Amino acid sequence: MVGRERLAPLWSLGLVAVALGAPFAIESSYWQGVMAAIAIWSIAAVSLAQAVNWMMRLSLMTPALMGLGAYAAAIAQVEHGWSFLPAAGIAALAAMVCAALVGLVAFRSSHWGFSIITFAANLILVNLSISLDDITHGPGGYAGIPPVQLFGRSLESGRSLYFLALAILAIQLCALWAWRRSVAGRSARIVGEDPQLAQALGIPCYSLQVCVFAALAAPVGIAGALYGSFRGVVSPELLGFTRIVDILAMVMIGGTKLLFGPILGAIAVTSLPEWLRFLGPSRDGVFGLVLILIVVLAAPRWRWRVSTLMGARS
Amino acid sequence: MAQLLVNGITAGVGLAAIALGFAMVLQWRRVPNFAHGAAVGVGAYVSYSLAVYGVPYFVTLPAAALVGILFGLITEFCAIRLGVFMTHGVLVTTLAIAVIARAALAAIYGENGVIFPPKLVPSGHLELFGAVLPRIQAQAFILSAVTILLVWVALAKTARGRRYALLGSNPIAAEICGMDRTRMGTEIVAIAGGLAALAGAIAAPVGLLTPGSGGDALVNAFVITILAQSRMDLPRIIIASLVVGIGEAFVSLRLNADFQQALVYAGVIVAVLFTQRPNYGRA
């Protein structure tokens, strides 16, 4: 265990070096765009993973929060002429307010109830994004979102957007790392692990969980703003069921215990379909097979696979 | 009012037939089977394929159920048994099976969807208490109701059904009684797959079939099972299905159809709040 802890800084340094060096090693602008998408999805996946880890509840509305942030930032930039930074602030605020409102209701329910309420909230936002034509431009999506402008520079390339997303991800990870070690962070953990104990200790369970849920939504909203500027368009597809599956797969593959775990999940889920693009329409099917393979290899006690398959250890 | 009830009840019974298998696996096998919607889609396409080749529609139903059982076995061996050792592993593996099935359907039948041959779809409509009911929906309603009745008989009136219930409520006791948990778990997933495919085949002639239609079925099954408090309790599932069906019909007929799903799911949130027990009181 001590050995692992000693190795942790080395691992972290290695990951940082790879993250910073990769865009320079990869010349293709297409793959730089894929890397930007990975960084953006990582922000959302890390937030969801921490929500699961701290509150022991599975939120199924992360794509909706991302989509809400993307729409808010798009409207602020296109219709009101705001620059990216205040638009991203509005995106974070919109996601936080939405998460707080849903959280106020959902945390009054059980674990299952929480999942279904967040799932229903996601479906409601999908429906609204399609139906509110005047605001969201309907199923076709909100187009014409300008690229990110920062300090007079336009970040149009995948590489520059990747570094911006990476910087936001780094800030998010640092904030989460500090939060985990704070009194409030430990209190949130206790609430997730044992609500009765938390109540006995005088921790305001309900309000703390709502606040944490809302705070974790802020980076998701910013990720949505980045996504909109990256693609130039936001459509209801961003909020859809497929995205819920994608982001859940990211979190499940990467795990929720390690801060950077979901990043590995985001790399796998975002880049695998791109690697498999040569397969054409059967790409999704192969992606599914690879997902199963990842679970088989990542699961502990994988050596028992054969006996499990035969029913000996079901 | 009569139209609302007729639309809601016919839709609700169809939803109940779809949700049964999902609730069965969740309660008795103790895993959420996210490939359930894919089984519904596979059943619908099997029925369509056979009907296109001239096989009578009512013969396609057992054929779809058999393919569904096979699909359930694939789900059990390739997803559930491989995913059980990892936290949320079953979630990923069953979703992966759903993704594979969807891709296979899209590759075979195309993304745009297909409709049942018109000559096999009953035309015209019936009048019930002043409400209009298309014959095709009446057919789907009757077949779904018969399916639910047969499931109820099989589960409540046979020794095997009671054993499944015991396995769900107390697996340790079931093992002590000499039941083979592994084999029974496999049977449950296979039966659920067959039920899902049968429900898909029953609903197939009603509208457009697309490779993604299984996703909608999964969403409905998920919502109904949660409203039924995650229990494999037939009356609860039927009531939850009717609530969802009538809610959809109410919004569609009386309110803005554009916001049908949004308002129904808002209703679901309210219903969940009243049915799910909170973990703690107000702190």
C-alpha cells in the first residue's frame, strides 16, 4: 500500500506529461479534435463520478446539464453578443440552478427514486429542447455558435481547444482534491456512506447533498459551453439517451474511486468509435463487444471468468 | 373522457407487457437488464421479417418469443455473468448488448425504419362507449392482455413460478431448499427475453419500427418498474403501466401534444416522490 502511495506522484506526473505532450505528438487535426472532445467529456464524467462516489446516488441527468449549459452559452454568445468567458459563467449558473431544483426534489427520495427523478428530468429537458422552437431552434439544433475567443485570440483548432478544456479539467481536479480533504468534503462522504450517522453527527444531510449536487453541475455546464463552441451547433441529440449511455460507460469503465478514473473512461468511450470508424455501419456493434471485453479485463478476479461462464460462481 | 380512458388503457396494457420482463430480472435475478429494450426491438423485427415472407402474423408471435429466449440466454451468458464481479459491470455489459443488437438491426434493416405489410394490419376501427379504437390497437391490446394473464397464471399458479418468487425474495432460503440459483437465474433472464420479444412482436404492426425503438421501450419499462417500487408484483406493474398510459393519453388529448413526454415525466417525478421512501427525514 505504501509502495502504491509512493508511486502515485510518479503516475500523476506521467499522466500530466502525456496529456501535455500528446497534441504535439499527434499532427492530425482530426485526432486533435477527438482529443478536445475527450477532454470536454472528461470534465462531465469526473463530475458524475464524484457525485456517485460522495452521495452513493447515480444521477442520470448529466447530458441534460451539459446540454443546458451549451444552449445557455450559445444564446448568450449568438443573441446577446457575449464573449466566451461570461457565456461559460452563465452556462455554469444555468446547470447549477437546474441541478439544485432537481436535487431539491430528488434528494427527498430513495436511491432508486433519485435515479429515476434525474432520468425523468433529463427526458423533460430533451422534450423541451425539441419543443421550444423559438429558443432552441428545435430538432435541427442551435447553429452558428462562434469558436471560443479568449483574450483576443480565437481558439478554433482542436489543439487550442484541447488545452483550454485540459486547463478547466485541471482546475476541476484540483478543486475536487482539495474538497475531498476539507471538513465539508468529509461530511459529504459520511452523508453518502451512512445518512443516519451523518444526522446523528448533526450534519445537514439534505442541504449539503443538494449543494454538492449543484456545485458538481457547474463544470458540466462549462463543458457544455465548450462543446457548443467546439461543434458550432447544439442539438437535442447532446441530451439524448445515447449520451446517457456514453457517460455512464465512461464512469463505469474508469470507476469512481480515483479522480482521474473517469478520464480513462472518457478516453476509451470517445476514442474507440473513432478507431473503429473504418468498420462503417458495424462500428457500433464492435464498440459494444469492446465494452464487454473492457469490463471482463477490468473486473477483479477475472481469472474466474471461465468458471463464471459455466455457472460455477454465479 | 371515454376516448382518454380507451387510449390510456390500451397503451398501458401494452406497456405492462413490455415492463414485465424488466421487473422480473430486476427483482428475481437482482440485476438491471438494460438489454431488455433491445429484446423488444429484436422481437418486433423477427415478427416483421417472417410476416414479409408470408408467415401468418399469429405464427410469428411464438417465433419471436423463441428468438427472445435465445436473446435472453445470450444476455445472461455474455453480459450478466461477465459483469457481476465489477461494480456496475452488468450495467455496462447489458448496455453493450443493447448497442450490439441495435447496430445489427440497423445493418440488416437500415436506420430509417420499416412498417408492417399493410395487408397484414387490420384496418378500420371499433366504437367503444363513444370512443374510437383502431382495430390494430384493439388486436395489440387483446394480445397483451392475454400475455399478461398467461404470465400471471404461470407465476402464481405453478410451483415453478412460486420458486422464482422465493428466489427473488430470499435467495439463501431458496438455496437451502435445494434450488439451483444459477440455473433458475438463467431461466428467468431467458423467460424475460422471450416476454420482451413477444411484447415487441405484438406492438410491431402498430407503428414504425426503427432500430432505436427498443430504447423507448427500455425507458418505459424502467419508469414503470420504478413506479411499481422495483417489485415483480403484477398488480403494481399493471397499475403503474395504466398510470403512465393514461397520463400520456391525457397530455396528448387535453394538453399540448408537443409537451406530452415532458408533462408525463413531470408526473412521474411527483409519483416517485410519493412512492419512494426517503433515506432520511428533513435535516
